[in-house]
Amino acid sequence: MHNTYMDKKPPGEDSPERIQPDKVRVVRQEDYREEYANSVQVNVSVWDFFLQFGRLKMQSGSDVTFSSFLGVYMSPQQAKALHLVLSQNIAQYESAFGTIQIDKSQANVEAGARLVQ
């Protein structure tokens, strides 16, 4: 399921000053790579969102190690666009495969969202 936010115009945003391209050509840079993340830590400031991708490892007892491998800064506008794309794709996924179950106690450990001031 690939979805690029710019593929479609958001409803009500057809004004002449909001011109959206018809197509977006995706070009991978030479240093492009793909990784698996089972956790994303989120820090928010007035200027941007910082998403830190990594892997959580359960150690002995209640010890958890988060090994981060990539950090991405984005504007609040781009973070909201990402939210919309993820929401659309999750709805399509659940329509095809059923509801995604989340263990609420694990979600709190993995969420890691913090407002930085």
C-alpha cells in the first residue's frame, strides 16, 4: 500500500494559490536504505516534530532498551499530512484484514511522545 499525500488534493483546497502537482516522481538517493522499526519516539516543539525510529528490546524484568537508528525532523504541517496518510492507509488495511489490536500497556511504553519546550 503506497500512498503519497500529494497524489490527491485535500477537500476544500482548490484555491488558485494552492496548486498541487498531478504526479510526484519518487527518486531514491544514493544513500537510501530501508530498516525495520518496532518503535517510534516522538518529540514535539513549537517549530517541528522529531520522530526517532528504532527497535525496542525487552531486557530482564522491566528493563527496556530503545536502540535508535534514524531521526527525522518535520514541520507541523508535514506531520499532519503524515497523520492523514497513515489514517487512510490504516483504514484500508483494517478494511481488508481486520482491526489492528494494540495492547494499551505496551502502547504507552512504545509511544514515547514528549512535548519539548
